[in-house]
Amino acid sequence: FPPPPPLPDAKKMPNAAKLAKKGKYFEKLISSFDEYKNCLIVGVDNVGSRSLMDFRYMFREHSAFLMGKNTMMRKAINDNKETHPELQTVLPYLKGNVGFIFTRWTS
């Protein structure tokens, strides 16, 4: 009998650069909830990169767009549920291609 194929490597820990990038993302997401008055959850299915770029350009003076992996958004919110318990209401909406628009606009 031939020898069995080698086992795949166990999941490796992300390198320091990836961990720093994720930490920065978590900080930015949570600080945006504090900094901006309003938050919109937007679906971006079938939205082209050019359209997103145009929206970011039009609203950049008073708004911030934050896109990312849903698992990272959920983790950031769950890790801060003691300081921001109201964010738990957002979790059911983090499905599919979604992102946050943080804004100071009221109307």
C-alpha cells in the first residue's frame, strides 16, 4: 500500500501585521459608533466599485463608510458589549454584503 498523504498544516496564527490591521479595524469601528451621531447599515450587493467611490467622495466631509468582513464586525461588537450593549441590536443585520455608513447628518 502507498503511504497516506501528508496531513495539512494546522491553522497558523496570523502574523503580527495582520493582527495589527485587525486591531486597528476593531478600534475604528467602535470609535465610529462613539464619534458619529447616526449609523446606517447598507447592502452593497450589485453595487459597483465606481458607485461606492462616488458616494464616498460626495459624503466624505461629514460621513465615513466602513466595510469589512461580517465576522470581524460581529467580533468587534461582541467584544465591546459591556461598554456598548445597544450595538447588540445590529448583529442580526450583518448578513451578506453589508457595510456601515456613519454620519453626522440628521436629515
